[in-house]
Amino acid sequence: GVFESAVAALFKVKRERLGVMDIEVKASMFEVQGDTVRDLLLPSVSSNASSGPRVSITIGGKLDGLSEKVVDTDKKAVALLRLGFSNRSPPHPNPPSHQVFRLTVTSTPRGPSDSSMHAGVGGLTLVLLGQA
């Protein structure tokens, strides 16, 4: 699907830049339902998927308590995406739940620094919106 294609494209660029950049990719996935944010990459503490690991949002929008997993291939990233989908809450229209899969990419140049190469952080965020 669309999510898998986007992940594959990101890792294609990573492979193309292997010789000149060190690139680390971290995956996280969470669910937003009403005012609750849940980490979808951690196992639920009960059989009820709507309970379990909660994440708090701090001033500035940082998600405290959200797990991040280092992934080195698109297959591992897609496996985490599938794990997250398997941990999401059952469909509920009021309020609907939304899932967010985020890949954070950190890159640093290899070898002597040159003016065209800069260290950086970027990412890919994929959102599945629930229906009300």
C-alpha cells in the first residue's frame, strides 16, 4: 500500500547515500483517540487494546514516553508498522482513533566535511485518520 511504498522510497535514498552519509532511522507509532495518546509499539498491559502504554504531550508538542526503535531496512520498518496496526484500539466512532507512524532520520557526513554536506534530522510521518 501507500505506507509501504513511502517507507521503501525512504530506504532507497538511504541505500543510495551509504558511501557518503551515516544515516540512522528510528520508528515510532502512536494512536490518538480523544485526549489520549497511546504508544502502539509497546505491548498492551491488558487484553483491552484501549488500555496500555500512555504517552504524555509536553509543551512544544514533544511526546514523552514514546518508544523509538532503530530500523535498518524497509522490511523491519514495515514489520513495526504492522505491529502498531495490530495494537491499535478497536474501531470506535466517538471519538475516532487516528494512528501516526513516524520515521525519524538522522544523517551525518562521512569523512572530511565539505560545504555541500550537512548533518541533519528529517523524517517521514504517515497518518491514518479514523472516521467519525
